[in-house]
Amino acid sequence: MASITASYPWTTAPLIAGAPMRLISGPSLVHAISAAGGIGFLAAGTDVSTLSENLSAFKSLLSTSPIPGAPSDVLPIGVGFILWGADLKLAVKALSELPEPPAAVWLFAPSSSEELGSWANGIRSATKNKSKIWVQASCVADAIEAIKVANPDVFVIQGADAGGHGRYASAGLISLVPELIDAVREYYGNLNGGGDTSSFPSPPKFVAAGGIADERGVNAILALGADGAALGTRFLAAEEAVIRKGYQDAVLKAEDGGNNTIRTDVYDKLRGTIGWPEGYGGRGVINLSYVDAIKGVSFEENEKLYKVAEGAGDKGWEEGNARMTTYAGTAVGLVKKVAKAGDIVRELRGQRI
Ligand SMILES: Cc1cc2nc3c(=O)[nH]c(=O)nc-3n(C[C@H](O)[C@H](O)[C@H](O)COP(=O)(O)O)c2cc1C
């Protein structure tokens, strides 16, 4: 069976993916990740209006700094969409205008199975099947549903520790990765009249996400049977991330992520990023906004205090005043310094920098 890196010929095993982080994963970050032999995902998120501009910016970076091994028919990156909020027609338009579409498209948080199916079909036809479809799923049931409507090339298995949005009801990677892989293989095996998926022309691959921040985490998910790792939180401390200094400093400072981060809708409500499907919340560092919400401070009062913090710029993340959202996963305590994204990728693969 071909390894996952065969489909992305500029990449080096083990495959390291930079998760699409809305507003944060821009052209420089994804270029740096892919140039180091990983695959960076540009975040379109819920707003597709800046996608063409970001893809053009990436292409000009690529023309000044080509990525060795990159194929000529696709861009050596992926693009990530948050389906409940993104406009499929705009996405199809932006991608079909490209002579070379991205090598992969990452689909997350559909409001229904039908929506996921429409996106997978729409993207495949817009890119003439050149973009592989990656679907991020946080539980076994979502993965099986995804097979029926989207037939993903890659499953991104999102564990409970993941930073940013994910399902409240989800398991840690140590149990989720093997169970989800077994369930998907069994499902395909049954479709194939029994037996395992090795007889399939191109069985799906599996990338694990959630709580991986260093080489030990990467080795662990490989031992569980995953083909690669996707990371968000660790890349918040990349030099190339589009991130406020206050946010990045708060990530570096936070530790003991199981104790000091929480998956909640408090931050979405205060920021006005509402509309997530039932069952999704965003994991971030616990701050005064969350503490006040839990204490019973009214939403109006909490929002007023949040707006004051927002007006204070980077100070809105400072101790004693920390109300600005710091989306990050439980691995935040393993993120100690800002580094070049390329060095992070190499370090995750076990190369000494
Ligand atoms: C700040 C931040 C923003 C994120 N934005 C997105 C997004 O726009 N689309 C998406 O599919 N996932 C998003 N995620 C979730 C990631 O896809 C991934 O599941 C997660 O980062 C993995 O866990 P980790 O943060 O522990 O590495 C985001 C994560 C973070 C930390």
C-alpha cells in the first residue's frame, strides 16, 4: 500500500500537516510548512472572500521560493473550509479559476451530511479530482457518515485535546485513532464483500490531530496506526503565524492544558462567531471572560468588559486583564518558544535543528 507521502511528493515521512487555523494560517505559514516537507493548510474558514487573494500571495511566494519536489499540476498546500459558514459556490469559483488547484482540501464542521456531500462533490469537480479530500471527524459516527457522502481520501481524526473548535463529545487520540481506523476499514471491507481494505485501489489515509506538540506526540500517533499528524496549537508559536503578540505570548505562558483550557461556547458568543452546528465548542485558555460567565455575570456585562479588553490591544491578554480569546489545545503547555515553522516541522519529524 502506498504511503501517504506518495500522494504529496514534496513531503517527507512522517507527514506533518499544519491545520488550517482561521485568520492565522496565511500564505507565509503554509509556504514555510510545505517548504520543510510538511503540508500547510491555508485557512479559508467560514469566509471565502479572501481565498483568491491568499492563494495569489502563496503563488508569488512559491515563485520566489520554489518547493523542491512539488508537482506542476497542483499547489503544494491544502485549503481548509468550515462548511456551516462557508459559501460553496464562492469556493468552487475560487478553486476552478486556478490552473493548479491545492493538493488537498480540508472539510470541517458541516451542518448536515448532505452539506458535506455537496462540498466533496463540488470540490472534486471544480478541481477535476486533483485536490484530495480531507475530512476532519471527531468521532467514529461522523467518520462513517463521511464515508457515505464524501468518500474521503484522508480522515483527520480530531481528538478531544484539540485547540479551537471540535465536538464536546469526543475521545482522546489514544482510543479514538485505533477505533476510528478499525471502524472505517471494517466499513470499506464490508462494502467490498468482506475482507480488509488492502484490496481497495486507494484505501483512505488517517491523520491524527489534537494534543500533538512534539516528536513524542508524533511517534505516539504513528504507533496507534495513523499515517501522519496535524497540528494547530504548536504552529501558533510559529514566526510566520498571523497572530497578535498578546495571543502568542499567552500561548507561550499557558501550561497544564488539561487544567487551564476548556471547550466552551463562551468565547464564540462574546466574539460573535455564532452559528456552529449543535455539539461544537472552541477550546481555549481559561480567562476572565470564561470565569465571569461561569460565576453568573450577565452576558451584557461580560460583553462590555470583553469590548474594553478588545480596545486595549495586546493588553487584553495580560494577566489580571485577560479577556481576549486564546484558542489553544491541551498541549499548550508544551509550546515554550517561538520558532520558524520549518524548524518546528523538522523537529516534529525528529530532526535535530
Ligand atoms: C487557533 C485555532 C484555530 C483553528 N481554526 C480551525 C479552522 O479554521 N478550521 C479547522 O478545520 N480547524 C481549525 N482548528 C482546529 C484544527 O483543525 C485542529 O483540529 C487542532 O488544532 C488540532 O489540535 P492542536 O491544536 O492540539 O494541535 C483550529 C485550531 C486552533 C488552535
